[in-house]
Amino acid sequence: MTDKKKKGDEPTYAAASHELERILADIESGDFDLDLLSERVERAAALLAICRQKLATTEAKVKQVAADLAAAVEPQDTDDEAGS
């Protein structure tokens, strides 16, 4: 499977988070097939990794936008101001 195909198959943050919550609720309530526990735990771990990666990517983008905005708002030094 290529990276492009893999990304296209990756759930959104909301979908991954919702599925993870369902899995955890099922495990906590005991409402699952014990034979599938290992598979459910592996899926939960994969979903958690997806959510963490998406959060990290979003955090980096927000920091970059904030830095760009701060740089745009800062007054620019000009030769006239520096000589005054």
C-alpha cells in the first residue's frame, strides 16, 4: 500500500476519536467478545496514534500561523526611525 492510499484510508480526527471512545466503552462495560480483545486493543492503539499525530500536526500549524501573525503585526524598523 502506498503512502497516498494509506492517507486516503486514514480516518478524520473526529472519526478516529469516536471509534476509540466506542472501543473503550465496550471494553470498560465488558460488552465485547473476549476472543477479539487483542484485535480491539490493537485498533485502539492505532487510532490513538492517528489522533496524536493529527494533534501534533495541527499544533505545529497553529504555532506557525501565530508566529506569522506576530511577525506581520510587529512594527518594521526603517532607516528614518533608526536615525531619529
